Amino acid sequence: MLGMVIKMNGKEQNRTWFLRGMKDGVPIALGYFAVAFALGIAAKKAGMSAAQAGAMSALMLASAGQYAAITVIASGGGYIQMAVTTLIVNLRYLLMSCALSQKVAPGMKMRHRFLMSYPVTDEIFGIAMSVEGRLNPFYNYGAAAVAAPGWTAGAFLGAAAGAILPQRVENALSVALYGMFLAIIIPASRKNKVVAGIVAVSMLCSFLFTRLPVLREISSGMQIILLTVVIAGAAAYFFPVREMEENGGDENES
């Protein structure tokens, strides 16, 4: 009898965590829909159908990764090039997953760890890490239950709308995707001069790759790979982030 009560209490706790995750995931879903809509238009311009854009978004919740993949598709790149490009652009999620693994209970079952890896995005990672104490996986499931459909629906409808909207409207909406990237890099650049310098160098190098005779012959997908690896690697070597800075406090803090 006691075991049944404990089991029922566990289910009730999971339900509470799930609903809490859904509540916190609603604003994320709304933001995802707007960004994914613009991403869907970009996918349509690259030759993808609405179903293909929706399937890509459902399988990969990553705006930068998907945009990189769409760029490779538009340039006629191969599968290997697309896979490598997407892997490099999405490497930050590996670090986020490592951080989340320290947030869950040590005895957490492996199936929950695998399922939690699916909705590891910048926004869901942020709200999950802000939870006090141990993280219940059903919180992530709840957030993903509303955020993932919002992202997928946005991409699907964006690609579908891109097929029927006038060219002027389509071009205007596609600007929203670049606005998303500006919203990511501008706040970080204002806080850190090193980041601002790296962003400027990245833009300059990207421009040179489109103008210099030899470099412009390299496909856009390979350009992304080279620039990301070289610039990020150089930044990590010359401007390493100290552990004290990452923790926002004393090095001796536990």
C-alpha cells in the first residue's frame, strides 16, 4: 500500500512539473513561431516544400543549425557537407547538455536523459537551469510540448505562405531571420568588447570569402565550416573564458 501511495505521489509530481514546464514554454513557443516562420520562407526559397521544412524543424530544434543546413541546400552542397556544417554550428548544445546532466538527479534513468536531449535549445536550457534544486525531466517535456509544435508549425506555415505570397512580402518577411541573429549578437557585443571584435572579424572574413577570387570559389557550406572552426578556435585560444568569469563569482565557489 505504501508503495502505491509513493508511486501515485510521484505521478502527481511529474504532472505538476509537466504543467509548470508548459506554462513557462508558452512565451518560448510564441517567439519560436515568429522566427520559424521566417526560417520557413528561407527554406522555400532554397527549394524545400512545406512538409520538408516542417519535418526539418520537428527533427532539429535549432535556428542557426537549420539556417546553416538551408544555406548548404541552396548552394547545392552534399549530405556530408551539410552534416558537418550542422554539427559544428550546433556544438554548443553539447555543452548545454553537460550542464543539464548535473542538474538532474544522479540516479535518473537513461531513457529520461535521452528524451531530455531532444528539446535542448538556448531558451529551454535557460528556463531549465533557472529551476531551483534538482530538475525533473517532466519540466523539460512540458516546455517542449508547446515550444516544439510552435517551432514546427512556424516553419511549415512559413514555407507554405512563401509559395503564395507576393515576392515583395516574401522578401520583407525573410528579413526577420537576420533580425533574430542581430538580436543574439548585439547584446553580447555590447557587454563584451572581445565578442564585439570577434563578430566584426567574422563579418569581415565572410565578406572577403565572397569577394576574393580563390575564396569565393569555396561553397557557402564549406565557408561556414572553415570560418566557424578557425575564428572560434582562435578566439578560444587567445581569449579564454576563465572559470571565475563563467561562474560570475569567486573561483573557490562550489
